[in-house]
Amino acid sequence: MTEPVLVLTHDDCLSHVTPPGHPEQVARLAAVERGLHGLTIDRQAAPMGDVEDVLRCHPQRHIDRIRRAVPSTGWAPLDGDTILSPGSYTAAMRGVGAICHAVDHVLTTGRRAFVATRPPGHHAERETAMGFCLFGTVAIGAMRALDHHGLSRVAVLDFDVHHGNGTQDLLWDEARVRFVSSHQMPLYPGTGHPDERGAHGQITNLPLAAGSGGAQMWAAWQPVLDALRDWKPELILISAGFDAHRDDPLAGLNWTTQDFARLTRAICDLAEDCCAGRVVSALEGGYDLDALADSVAAHVTELGRQAA
């Protein structure tokens, strides 16, 4: 049985323009649209985010610092990788609005949602924008589920090829969230060792060796998903980066499109068992445009499959 997946996106996310040759480019959203073509989706415009939601994870001075750094023309680098253009703050706030609306929607309807916005978010630490990311969108979504909706157990699962250091930082002290990240190691940003466990032992890092593929992915994730089934999360959030794909230029894992489908299906099965199927997924990385399109298609297709 297939249900329409809510897809949240906005043309403002095209106004975050990076310099020529930058991998986190406007063309990524066109690739995502190719992947979504023909799927059963309910497309909606992402609302603007509220600063109050951002403040659940970042202090006001972080927000102000980004707003002041936005240029009136051209580009303004925050670091060697993270570049601002005139539309960057608005694009990032659309991502915040999208993740919060998706959480509200999924908790109300039980349907699933995919947030197709950019810039990504999982590298943004409490007071540091980095790794293409300005605000920790998925962590912000988790905190909305906890503080606005009153949930007590939320799982955040990150299969981007790079460690979700920002999500880890933002949720380090949050006992109500289980955060799991699989990622290539060694690789940027250099964090994500198994001994990074969080203040309450609620963080699980799954480093994977360069050159490893779907078998190693599944061996790492299967026992973690089994353990989460015992914990019974009330909502699952996914940081859906597709740069572990074997064709991606920024890393060296050998996942296939079918591997993303398999892992997504397993996460959805977990959700069916624990939380009435409630899953919110948000785009993170993925920089080979054809691989991104194919992987998004496989991922959203699996999000749309409901238990019979």
C-alpha cells in the first residue's frame, strides 16, 4: 500500500547560491526534483521558520552572527566550505520552517514527510556554522517534537557519509533523544568516534571504513535498529545524506541506490513497530547529481510504502 509522502520545498532554497565549482550547489535541488518525478507525493511550500524554534538549539548570537554576515551582493565565506549569498539566511530559515511543519504534520496525520531544502544542517554546531550548514535543522525538528508536542522519546538517524557533528553537539545533553550516525572514518569533520557517547550515553556512532559497502552498512545498522525497537521511539527523524553512494565525489564509501532503499525500508519498519509509522526525513548531503536523483527516488519511494 502506498501513501502520498508530504514533500516540503521552496524556491527560496534556490537563492542560496554558492560559487562555481562548489559541491553544495543550486543544481542539487533540480536533481532532487528529477528523483521525485512520478512518485506519489503531496508537495507543499515550506513555510518560513520561527526564530523561537531555532533558539531551542542555537543562541540568539549565533542567529545574529549569520544574519550580519549575509552579503548584499556576491559571496561571504564563513569558512573555507561554508559560503553565504544574499539569499542564504532566508533559504536556511525555510529549512527550519519545513522541518517543524513536517514534524507537526506527521504527528498529526501519521503520514511521512521529506524535507527537500538546502543548505543542509547536520554540521551546524551550537555557535558554529560549518560544513555547508547554518542551522541544525533536524535537531531543531527533534526539539520541536519534544518541547512543543510533549514527546519523550525521539530517534534521530543520520546516514550521511560525514559525521553529524552538529546534531551530536546540539543533542549532547538531551536524554530524550537517541542519536545514531553512520559515516566514513577518517573523513571530515574528524568527529564521530564510538567513544563519543553523549552526556547520557544516548549517542551511537558507527564509523565505516573507506571502500566498504552495503554489507558493512547493514552489519552496523541492524543491531542498532533492533535496540531502538526495544526503546520504542515515538517519532523517527532521518538526516538523509546520499553522499555514501559509490559515485559521490566527496567520499569513498561504496553504497548503492539499493542500499539506501534497504536502510530506509528498515527504518520505516521500525517506525511501524514503534510509533505508528511516523518518520520525517530531511535532505543532507549528496553531490553526484545523478546518484542524488536516483537515491532520493529510492528513499522517498520507501517512505511512501505503508504497512498492509
